[in-house]
Amino acid sequence: MQSKLDKSWVGFLAGLISTLLGMFIFAAALAVYDDRSVWSIFEMVSDNPFLLIDKFLTGSVLFDVFIFAVFLRLGWYNFNKGILLCIMLLVPVIIYFNW
């Protein structure tokens, strides 16, 4: 099924947005687990970015993979090319923060 939104650049933007959404979901889960506010989690990461930023990025890329699987099932192949590009650009950043 072809859609007007089945474009690579739309998928790339969706990948960036879902990355931010994945970071927020990961921060919310960490806040519930740690009995803190979401804002304090983001402050902790901004104070020491090498402490948790790789975990945030990994969680957000996992959210991108979930979005990729959903739209692959729908047959939006061009959209998925954009999401895959976003994932491929984030992986070197994750590797950089892991080392």
C-alpha cells in the first residue's frame, strides 16, 4: 500500500523524533525505578554526559527498531530507509560514548 508519507526524508524525521521519544521513555522508566523526577534524571545526565548517555541512546535506538518493524510490516519501504539511515547515524555515536 503506497502512502504520501512513504518517503525517506519523512522516515528520517520520524527516526529523529522517535529517538527523542525513546530517550524520554527511558528517562521516565529510570525515574520510576530510581524514585526521582524525570527532570532530575536529565539533570544528572547533563552534569555527567558520559555516565548514562550511551544507555539513553541505546534505548532510543531500540525504540527506532520497534518503529522500523511496524512500518516494515505495513510495507512502507521508503519510510523504513529513512529510519534505517537514522539508526546507522546513531550507532557510531553510541560506540563513541561507550568508549
